[in-house]
Amino acid sequence: MHHHFHRRGAWRAHAHPRRGFEALHDHIADHGRRHRRGGRVFDQGDLKWVILQLIADKPSHGYELIKTIEERLGGAYSPSPGVIYPTLTLLEDLGYIAPAGEEGSRRAYAITDEGRRALEENSAAVSSLNERMEQVAERTAGRAAPQIVRAMENLRLALRLRLDRGPLTAEQIARVSDILDGAARSIERD
């Protein structure tokens, strides 16, 4: 199966018996199942209601949504950009959300009246999802805090990006090593 993202992220599955939004939901659900830590968190189509509810609570951009979902689930699941952004496109195409401005290169979304109606019509499902998310967070309490996991990933990315820019001088190597060693010593003391 070949996956292609076309204009405004519209998704198409070539050589696939299901088309359009149904195929997108299958793709998102399959991707989510492969990237979950510790069991099934969302069923097919559930993530769109979680995202829509979060946007109803506060206009948000994709990265904020990823962090919020990860935190609400106690680090048990972190949706990837490859799941979040197609879902945002789907919600926008359905008329449930609309762009609400940009923060730098990030586009924030706000819920529309149609989106509020959809949430109301699916309030039982949304309530059930919120309960399930709370249960997952309780089960994962005491494991690695998502903020620490996120910070570790940020550090890894920052180091990789810096190293990709070119060779470091001896002074830069010493400075980065001192920073990392100091952080390690500080963490060991806690």
C-alpha cells in the first residue's frame, strides 16, 4: 500500500479498497497501535475526539497537543506528528476546527461551532475516552515522567542538530562535555 499526502495534507491510499477518511482513520489507528507502550490506548477514530476536546478547551498547535496527550497519559503514549497532523487536517476538512493564528512556524487551531456540535453529539464517547486516559495515567504513575522523557529527547535532538552543523572546536567540545557532566552529577545527587 502506498501512502501519499497531497494538497493541504489530504490523504490517499492507492491500491487500497477503502478510500478517503475511512482509510485515513485506518492508517492512524494502525500507526497508533504500532507506537504504543503498554497496550491499546485508543481505538480507531478515538484520537480525533481527544484532539477536538483539547482544542475546545484551548486553541492549540500540533506540538502542544502531542505534549498534552503524553502528559495526560502519564507518558504511556505519545502520538507522533505523523498521527497528529493528518488528524488535524481531517478535523479541519470536516469543519470541526479552523486556523486560529500562528506562533512562528506553528499553526494553532480553534474549535468551530460545528466542532462543538460534534463534541456534544459524541459526549458519551468523549467522556469514556477521558476516563480511559485517566486509568492509563494511574497505571503508569511512578514510571518515567513524560517531562523527563521529553527533555531527554530534546537534548538528543539539540546535540544531533549541533553536530550536524559541522565539527566542534576543542573549546566547544569541552563546554558541551562540562554541561552534560554537570547535569549528570546534579541528577545523581537527587
